[in-house]
Amino acid sequence: MRTERDISISTTRRQRRSQILLLLIVALSIAFGFQGSRGIYAPDEGYYVSVAQEMNDSGDYLVPRSHLQPWLDKPPFNSWGIAVGMRLLGQNEWGARAFHGLCFALTTLLVYHLGRSLG
């Protein structure tokens, strides 16, 4: 038999799940809402996208390269994420920015959970 406390905990869990779902929808809308409204920004985005594109073209995911020269200015995690997005969604702005959009949404959820645990 369910007690009043069990019902209260169940309602709180449902509310929290609803809040997380709403937060995720808002974060993904902000992250991907303006995709395609502008091109790749030069030079910064261009460097990252070209490195990821060369990774996909060459199949060498260990050493990032730009114009066939090792490009070790940044850790490769960013280039790997962009390369995966471009492999899944194609070599376009959506593919190039999918990784960063997902990182934005996950960071938003992380900040939410940190705030809940501190408050």
C-alpha cells in the first residue's frame, strides 16, 4: 500500500524529470535553432572543420592535420567530435556543429544537476 510520503516522492521525481526534459528541449532548441542561418566562421571554425575533414578523408584520427601538416595546437577531442558529426550528418554546417551543440546541451544539464546538488 502506498503511503502519502511515497506519493509525494513519486510526484517530486516526475516534476524533476519534467524539468530536465524541458531544460533539454530548450537547450537543444538554442543549440540547433539557428543552424544553417550562417556559414562557417573564418578563420577559427574553418581551422577546426578543415582538420576534422582531413581526419575523415585520410582516416588518420590519431594525428590531427591541417593542409597535410600536423596541427597540434589543440587537443584532438574537439576534432574527433567534429569528424564524427561530419561522418554522420555529412560535410556541412550541421555536421560540423553537431558536436558543439550536444556539448552545449550536456553542459546545461550538468550545470542544472550541480545547482540542484548545491541548493
